[in-house]
Amino acid sequence: MENTSIMPTIVKLMGGKNNIKLVANCSTRLRIQVASPKSVDVDTLNQLKDVKLAKVADHELQLLLNGDVNKNYQTLIKTIGFNEDGRKKRQGPIDFITRFIGDVIMPVLGVITVCGIMKGLLILALQTHLMNPKGGLYLSLYAVSDAVFYFLPLFLGCTTAKRLGIPQFYGGLVGAALVYPTITGKALHFWGIVSRSRYVSSFLPVILIVALMAPIFKWVQAKSPKVVRNFLPGLVSLAIAMPIGLVAVGPASNALADGFSWCIQWFYNFNPIIAGAVIGAAWMYITLYGLFGIVISVVVINIFNGSGDLTLAVSIFNVLVVAGASLAIAFRTKDSSLRDDAYPACVTAIFGVIQPALYGLLLPRKRLFRMTALASAVVGALAGWWGIRKYAMGSGIFGLPTMLNQTHTAFLPILVNALISFVLGFVVIFMMYRHDDDVVGQATPDQGKKKQSK
């Protein structure tokens, strides 16, 4: 828009901030879930200079504004004080924990994804005899792909320290100390207490130890004379936090992580087919209600300890189901505007981003939403039956190689399940699509006004 100061007016005409439940965007427009459609003044919105089109149906307001849609999205969430994911900011303890873990993991996620994909591709290269396992090229690339997992505490120590407002290198030092050969896996004696834990590739210990260290660092820094402020906070906080961490925090957090991992693996192993079906059916709802942070804060433990995770594996097949469903809508619809949304939604879903398809195509068409969730349950059950797990981070089709490791090297079941996912999503929605699905969410302002008057 030429004048972003008009956004508060737009928010007011939408019924105010309290009427907005969720903000999303597709390739062309903003899609806002509202609590009360009657509170939205569609007629006045359509009269505004910067509004090309405003229409509301089934608790969804679609806004087509002048200017770049992504910039308009950022302006709107900034105006109403929503998070980057288009949701209201919450203050509950669970939300705080998951958001904190997300803040710690997200800066490293790109590196972890690259290394995970590289590991999978190296396994494929060995299987197809494209590389010599003793050759310099393979060994050097494998070292790169494995280093981030081996030295994970160092990376997470840096991001945790930054998140808590202390110098990053102190957090990195804690992580480096945890993987130091004389520490990890060795018997450490502290005043009659013996501690023995392994911290290579660990996840929780470094986060909790740096969290213990941070307030000590800040307190000493505030009390220190300027002449010693450069080194005394780090010296004191490390001297206190490291022994406590190695005696209590580290072993306890390892035990907690092992407990979480055992519970999840028990669920997977009890009946992997049922587990995969449940995860597949639930994944779209997990994405819809913004619960991904809670899920990943638990299941990511299986990724980092090398045991593999079914939940995130099923999520990859889910996005391919959604991609197929989006393509089917593009083929079946007679609405050119809907078709223009469906093709880009298909592409973004293939690469792991299903929100445009979820909010723009499927959620307004609840019957299609449920059928897509059912198809996802089917491919989730197949993934459980194949015994597919995910061993590194990665989304969309780039996540397929991350389902390989040195023990599980069969790529054919993964590829077959991926193809079934896309085809099943396409076929189910292609067959179930009805012409009245074209008009869902497409009501004109006059039609919306008549509906409200009825």
C-alpha cells in the first residue's frame, strides 16, 4: 500500500483486534479468520482506496490490497501485535517453553537441515557406488554432515546464550566443555558424588546449564567494577554453573530426554501402523492450531539422539498429500481466482509450506479438509508399516533423504510412500470435489450482506 497508516482503519473495519483470530496470506491476498463475520464492515472496506477487494464467508475475510502481499501481511501483524505465524501472542508456561526452545533451535535449523540432507545423499551415493567410502571426498563430506550433530551442544550453547542476553561465546564454551573428551562419558567425582553422562549430540543439558549460568553472569556483571567487568562475570558464572550442571542438571536433563524419547518410541513400537495413522490424521490440525512448537520440542529429541522420529517423517508425507490436493483443486475448479491460488499453493506445499493451501484452499472447504486429513492418515499408516523414521531436519521433498541413516538405507519405501502421498491427495480431492466448492469463501459483498440479513 502507498500509505501503511491506513492499516489501523482496516483493522477497525474488521471488527477490531479482538475479532481477529488468525492471519494468513496466499500468493495474492490476506486471509483473516474472524470470530464474528457480522462485525466486519465489508462495504466500507471495499470503498477504501487501498482495498481492491474484501469479501467474507464462513468466518474468513479475504483482503486483496494494493502492494506486495507479504509486506501487507507484515504490516497487519505488526499493527495488531500478532506473532510472525499470524497468531495472537500468548503468555502461558507451555507457550513460553516451546517458544524458547524454538528460539534456540531455529538459528541452527538451517545448518542441521543441510547436514541432514547431505547425510542422506551420501548414503544414496554409497548404495549406488558413486563414492568410495574410504575416499577423501566421501570422508570430508561425511565429516561436514556429522559435525553439527556431534558438536550440537556447542551450537545450541551459542544460541541459548544469545537468547538469554549474555555473550554467545560463553554459551559456546559450555557446549564445547560438554563434548570435551575428558568430560563426556567419564566418571567425574564431586565431593563424594560421582557423575557419569555422555553429552555428545545432546540437546537439553547445554540449554539448561546456560540457563543456570545466565542470571549469575548478569548479576555479577551488574555488581562488578568496570576494570574487571570484561572477565569476572564469565569466570564466576562458569565456575558455579559448570560443576552444578555436571553433577545435577546434565544427568537430570539427559534422564528427562531419555524418558520423553522412551514414551514416544513406545507409542511408535506398540503399533506403528496405528501410530502413523493417528499422526497423519492429526498433523493438519497440529499445523492449523499452531501446535508445531509443542510437538517439535518433544520429538526433536529422537532426531538428536539418533533413534529416528516417525512424527516428523509423517509430516513430510502430509505436505505431499496437501500438494496433491491443491493440484486437484486447480484442475477441478472453474473459478480462475481460486485456480491462481491453488497452483502456487501446490508448489509451496511440495517444498514443505502448507499454510497457503491449508488456510486458503482447504480450511474454507471443511469437507475437503477432512478428506485430506483422512488421506494423510492412510499414508501415515503406510509410513508406520514401512518402519520409516526421520533422522535429521528437513521439509518437503528435501526432507526425503533425511529418512536415511547408516542402519536404515532403503530409499525405495520412502520414495514409494512419497509418490503414494501425492497421488492419493490428488485422486481423493479430484473425485470428491463438487462445483459448489468453487463458491465457498467467494461470496461478494452484496451476497454476504444478504446472508447476514437472513
